[in-house]
Amino acid sequence: MRSRRWLTLGIGIKRYLVLIFLGTVVLALALAMFLAYVYRNIDVPGPAGTVIWYVTLQFLAHPFREITVGALGLLAVGAGGWLLVRSVLSVVVDPNDDLAEILYQSRRLQRGPRVVAIGGGTGLGVLLRGLKEHTNHITAVVTVADDGGSSGRLREELNLLPPGDVRQCLAALADSESLMHDVMEYRFRHGAGLQGHNLGNLLIAAMADINDGNFERGVNALSDVLRVRGRILPSTLSNVRLTAEMSDGSIVRGESRIRAAGKPIVQVFVEPRHALANGEAVKEILAADLIVLGPGSVYTSVLPNLLINDIATAVRASTAVKAYVCNVATEPGETDGYSPSDHVRSLTKHVGPGLFEFVLANSHTRIDLAPANGARLVTCDPSVQVELLDTGVQAVLADVVNPADPRHHHPAALASALLDLCAEASKQPAALAAVGAGR
């Protein structure tokens, strides 16, 4: 069963095997022509001639002589090729791995769409974890407005861009995800100066320092070490701070303080207001096939990216399929009582309409959320769908909830729903009512 992958179209193996076979046939033909010439024109006398008579199988009648020689040749070529490949690959691939399956999956991922995911926090990590099973062409455009915990301390002490959201993306896109998640998320519980720090944050800080303080080069270097699939780019390389105006008119500065304020948010903005976008992030957005906003905190994870100059402009200018992923549950202190249309209104209020065409919302409503945490299910009923259509946005419903953690999305289900949406939108831009209907 494992060997059948060698016959799969598109993995780039059969064409080279055929070429090797044809080359071997030509060489064999040349050798046969030479031997035929020697056999017909040179007479070897004595014992040497007897040896040649036996070696060339002249005691066998035609065509059994040719069949025997051909079978021996095929056996030798097959055995030699197999032993050579096994010997070379033994130092590259684990003997227990299925090489054909590895090649097949690699080719499949290389043919995947170019996806740009914009956001931060846990939601972005969940999305990336699902996407990496479908494509290698992933770019995470990540907020750098975090100022709490380990990230905030490193930001203040080392004048470093906050690494927390980048760390979660590295763990999600790493080749050995389960191991890397434990390593990157490990938090020191003791030690002067170390207590409270994530190991992943310290690794990013170290790699940035090794690269002459260049945060982006440090992240790229660590990505190579972890064999990360895709790219992780800060939305800006400037030292920005998130600020919010609350419902009582007060101004709260700092992402961590906004979360803790416990007041309805009127609007958020970044300081300095004219921070420049990361040019590499803009290029990736313009080249994307699919742009995904969220999931994640609309005010503290998604909007901090879109409020950077040229990020929202690039999203609007891109010809990609563009979708906003609405959270499965509300976030206490930030989006209490929000429906999908409330989430969309929050985005359009800050960056204007026309940023995306679709909203992906969860269709699984029979979920029991623990009442103690204050989160409530975000539902997209027909009236909400009509509200969204009035704003030029189409709701696409899919069962994307994670049964093990009902407040969040399931990585595989979310990625599949988005890629199905992308495929359908690319084929039928004006007819997507059926997308997600069977989910």
C-alpha cells in the first residue's frame, strides 16, 4: 500500500525513472551492437573461445537467450537502484518513514493556494495549524501591539518588538508542532529575571540580538531552525501602542489595559498613528489568493494590523478572495453581546467598507459554554445574514467549532471551510449560497 504513492501523478518521480530507463536501454543497445560486431568478425580460438561461448549463453536457443539476459539485466538494475536509493536516503529520512507519502504530501502542499492570515493571539495560531496541512504558501501578518506579560517586559527592557503573537505563530507552523508548542510556550515559574517569561519569547529575543537587533531577520532565522512552513511577518516594524476610547469617554493605552478595563470599546487606534507598514507584508497581501482576517479579538488582534498604514489599503486592493472569520464566542470585556454583524460593523467603522466579501460564521449552535467565563455563543441567524448582505458582505456558515474547546475553532474544520470558500469563490464569484449548506 505504501508503494502506491510512487504511481501518483505530479510528484515528479516517474518522469525521471522513465528517463533513466531509456538511457539504460540506449547504452545496452550500444553494447549489444559492439558485441554483435565482435561475435561476427572475431574468432577467439582455444579455451578462451569456449569460455566466451558459455558466458554469452550460446548454448541457449533464440529467443530464450535474449530473454534470460534481459531478465538478469532487469534484476541487476532493480537491485542496484533499490540498494543505492536506500543507502543514500538512510542518512536523510527515517527508515520507518514512507518516502513516497512524504514526496506526495510535499508536492500537494507546494501546489496549494497563497494564503495570507491577518491577526494575532490564539485565534491566528488555530487557523495556521489547520492551513499548514493544505499549503506551504502561508504568510501570517501579525500584530505587534502587545504590551503585557513576558512580551511587555522584553519590549520595555530590550526595546524589542513584542514577540508573543509571533511566538504562537512559530509554534503553530513548526514542522514538529506538538513538541515545539510545549517548548515555545514553556513559562518559567522561578528564577530572578526569568520568572514569567516564555521560552519562545526569549528565543526570539536572542535570535533578534544575534541578527544585530533586527527583529524580522531574527524571526526568519528561528523559522529556519524550526522548519516553519510559511512566513511570519509583523504588520509593522515600528514600536506601536494600541489605544482605546471607552464608552465613558476615558482613554486607555496599552493592549493589556484595554482588555482589563471591563468597559465597552468605542474605537481603537495605534500610536503613532502614521506607523509604516512592513513592506514584505504588503507584497504578500497583494500576491495572495486568499486573505483571511481573524479569528481573534476584533479590537486587540485584528484591528491593530488593519490600522497600520497601507495594510488595509493593500487588502482592499488585492484581487484575492477575502474573508473575515467571526469568533465562535464573544470575549468578555471586549465583544459582549456581539453578533457577526456587530463584529463586521466594528471593522468597517475603523477601516471603511469593502475590505472583504465574506464572513465565515459557525453553524453549530448546540454548544454548551461554561457560564462562569462570561462568553456567549455568536450566532448567525437569517436576520443577521440579511443585515450582512445589506452591507455587501455574504455570510458563509460551516461547523467549525472545536468540541474539545467550544469557545474556539477547530483547526482542520476552519481551514477546510476557508479553502472550500476560496475554491468556490474563484469559480463562481456571484453564486456562493450553497457553500457550507451541507455542513
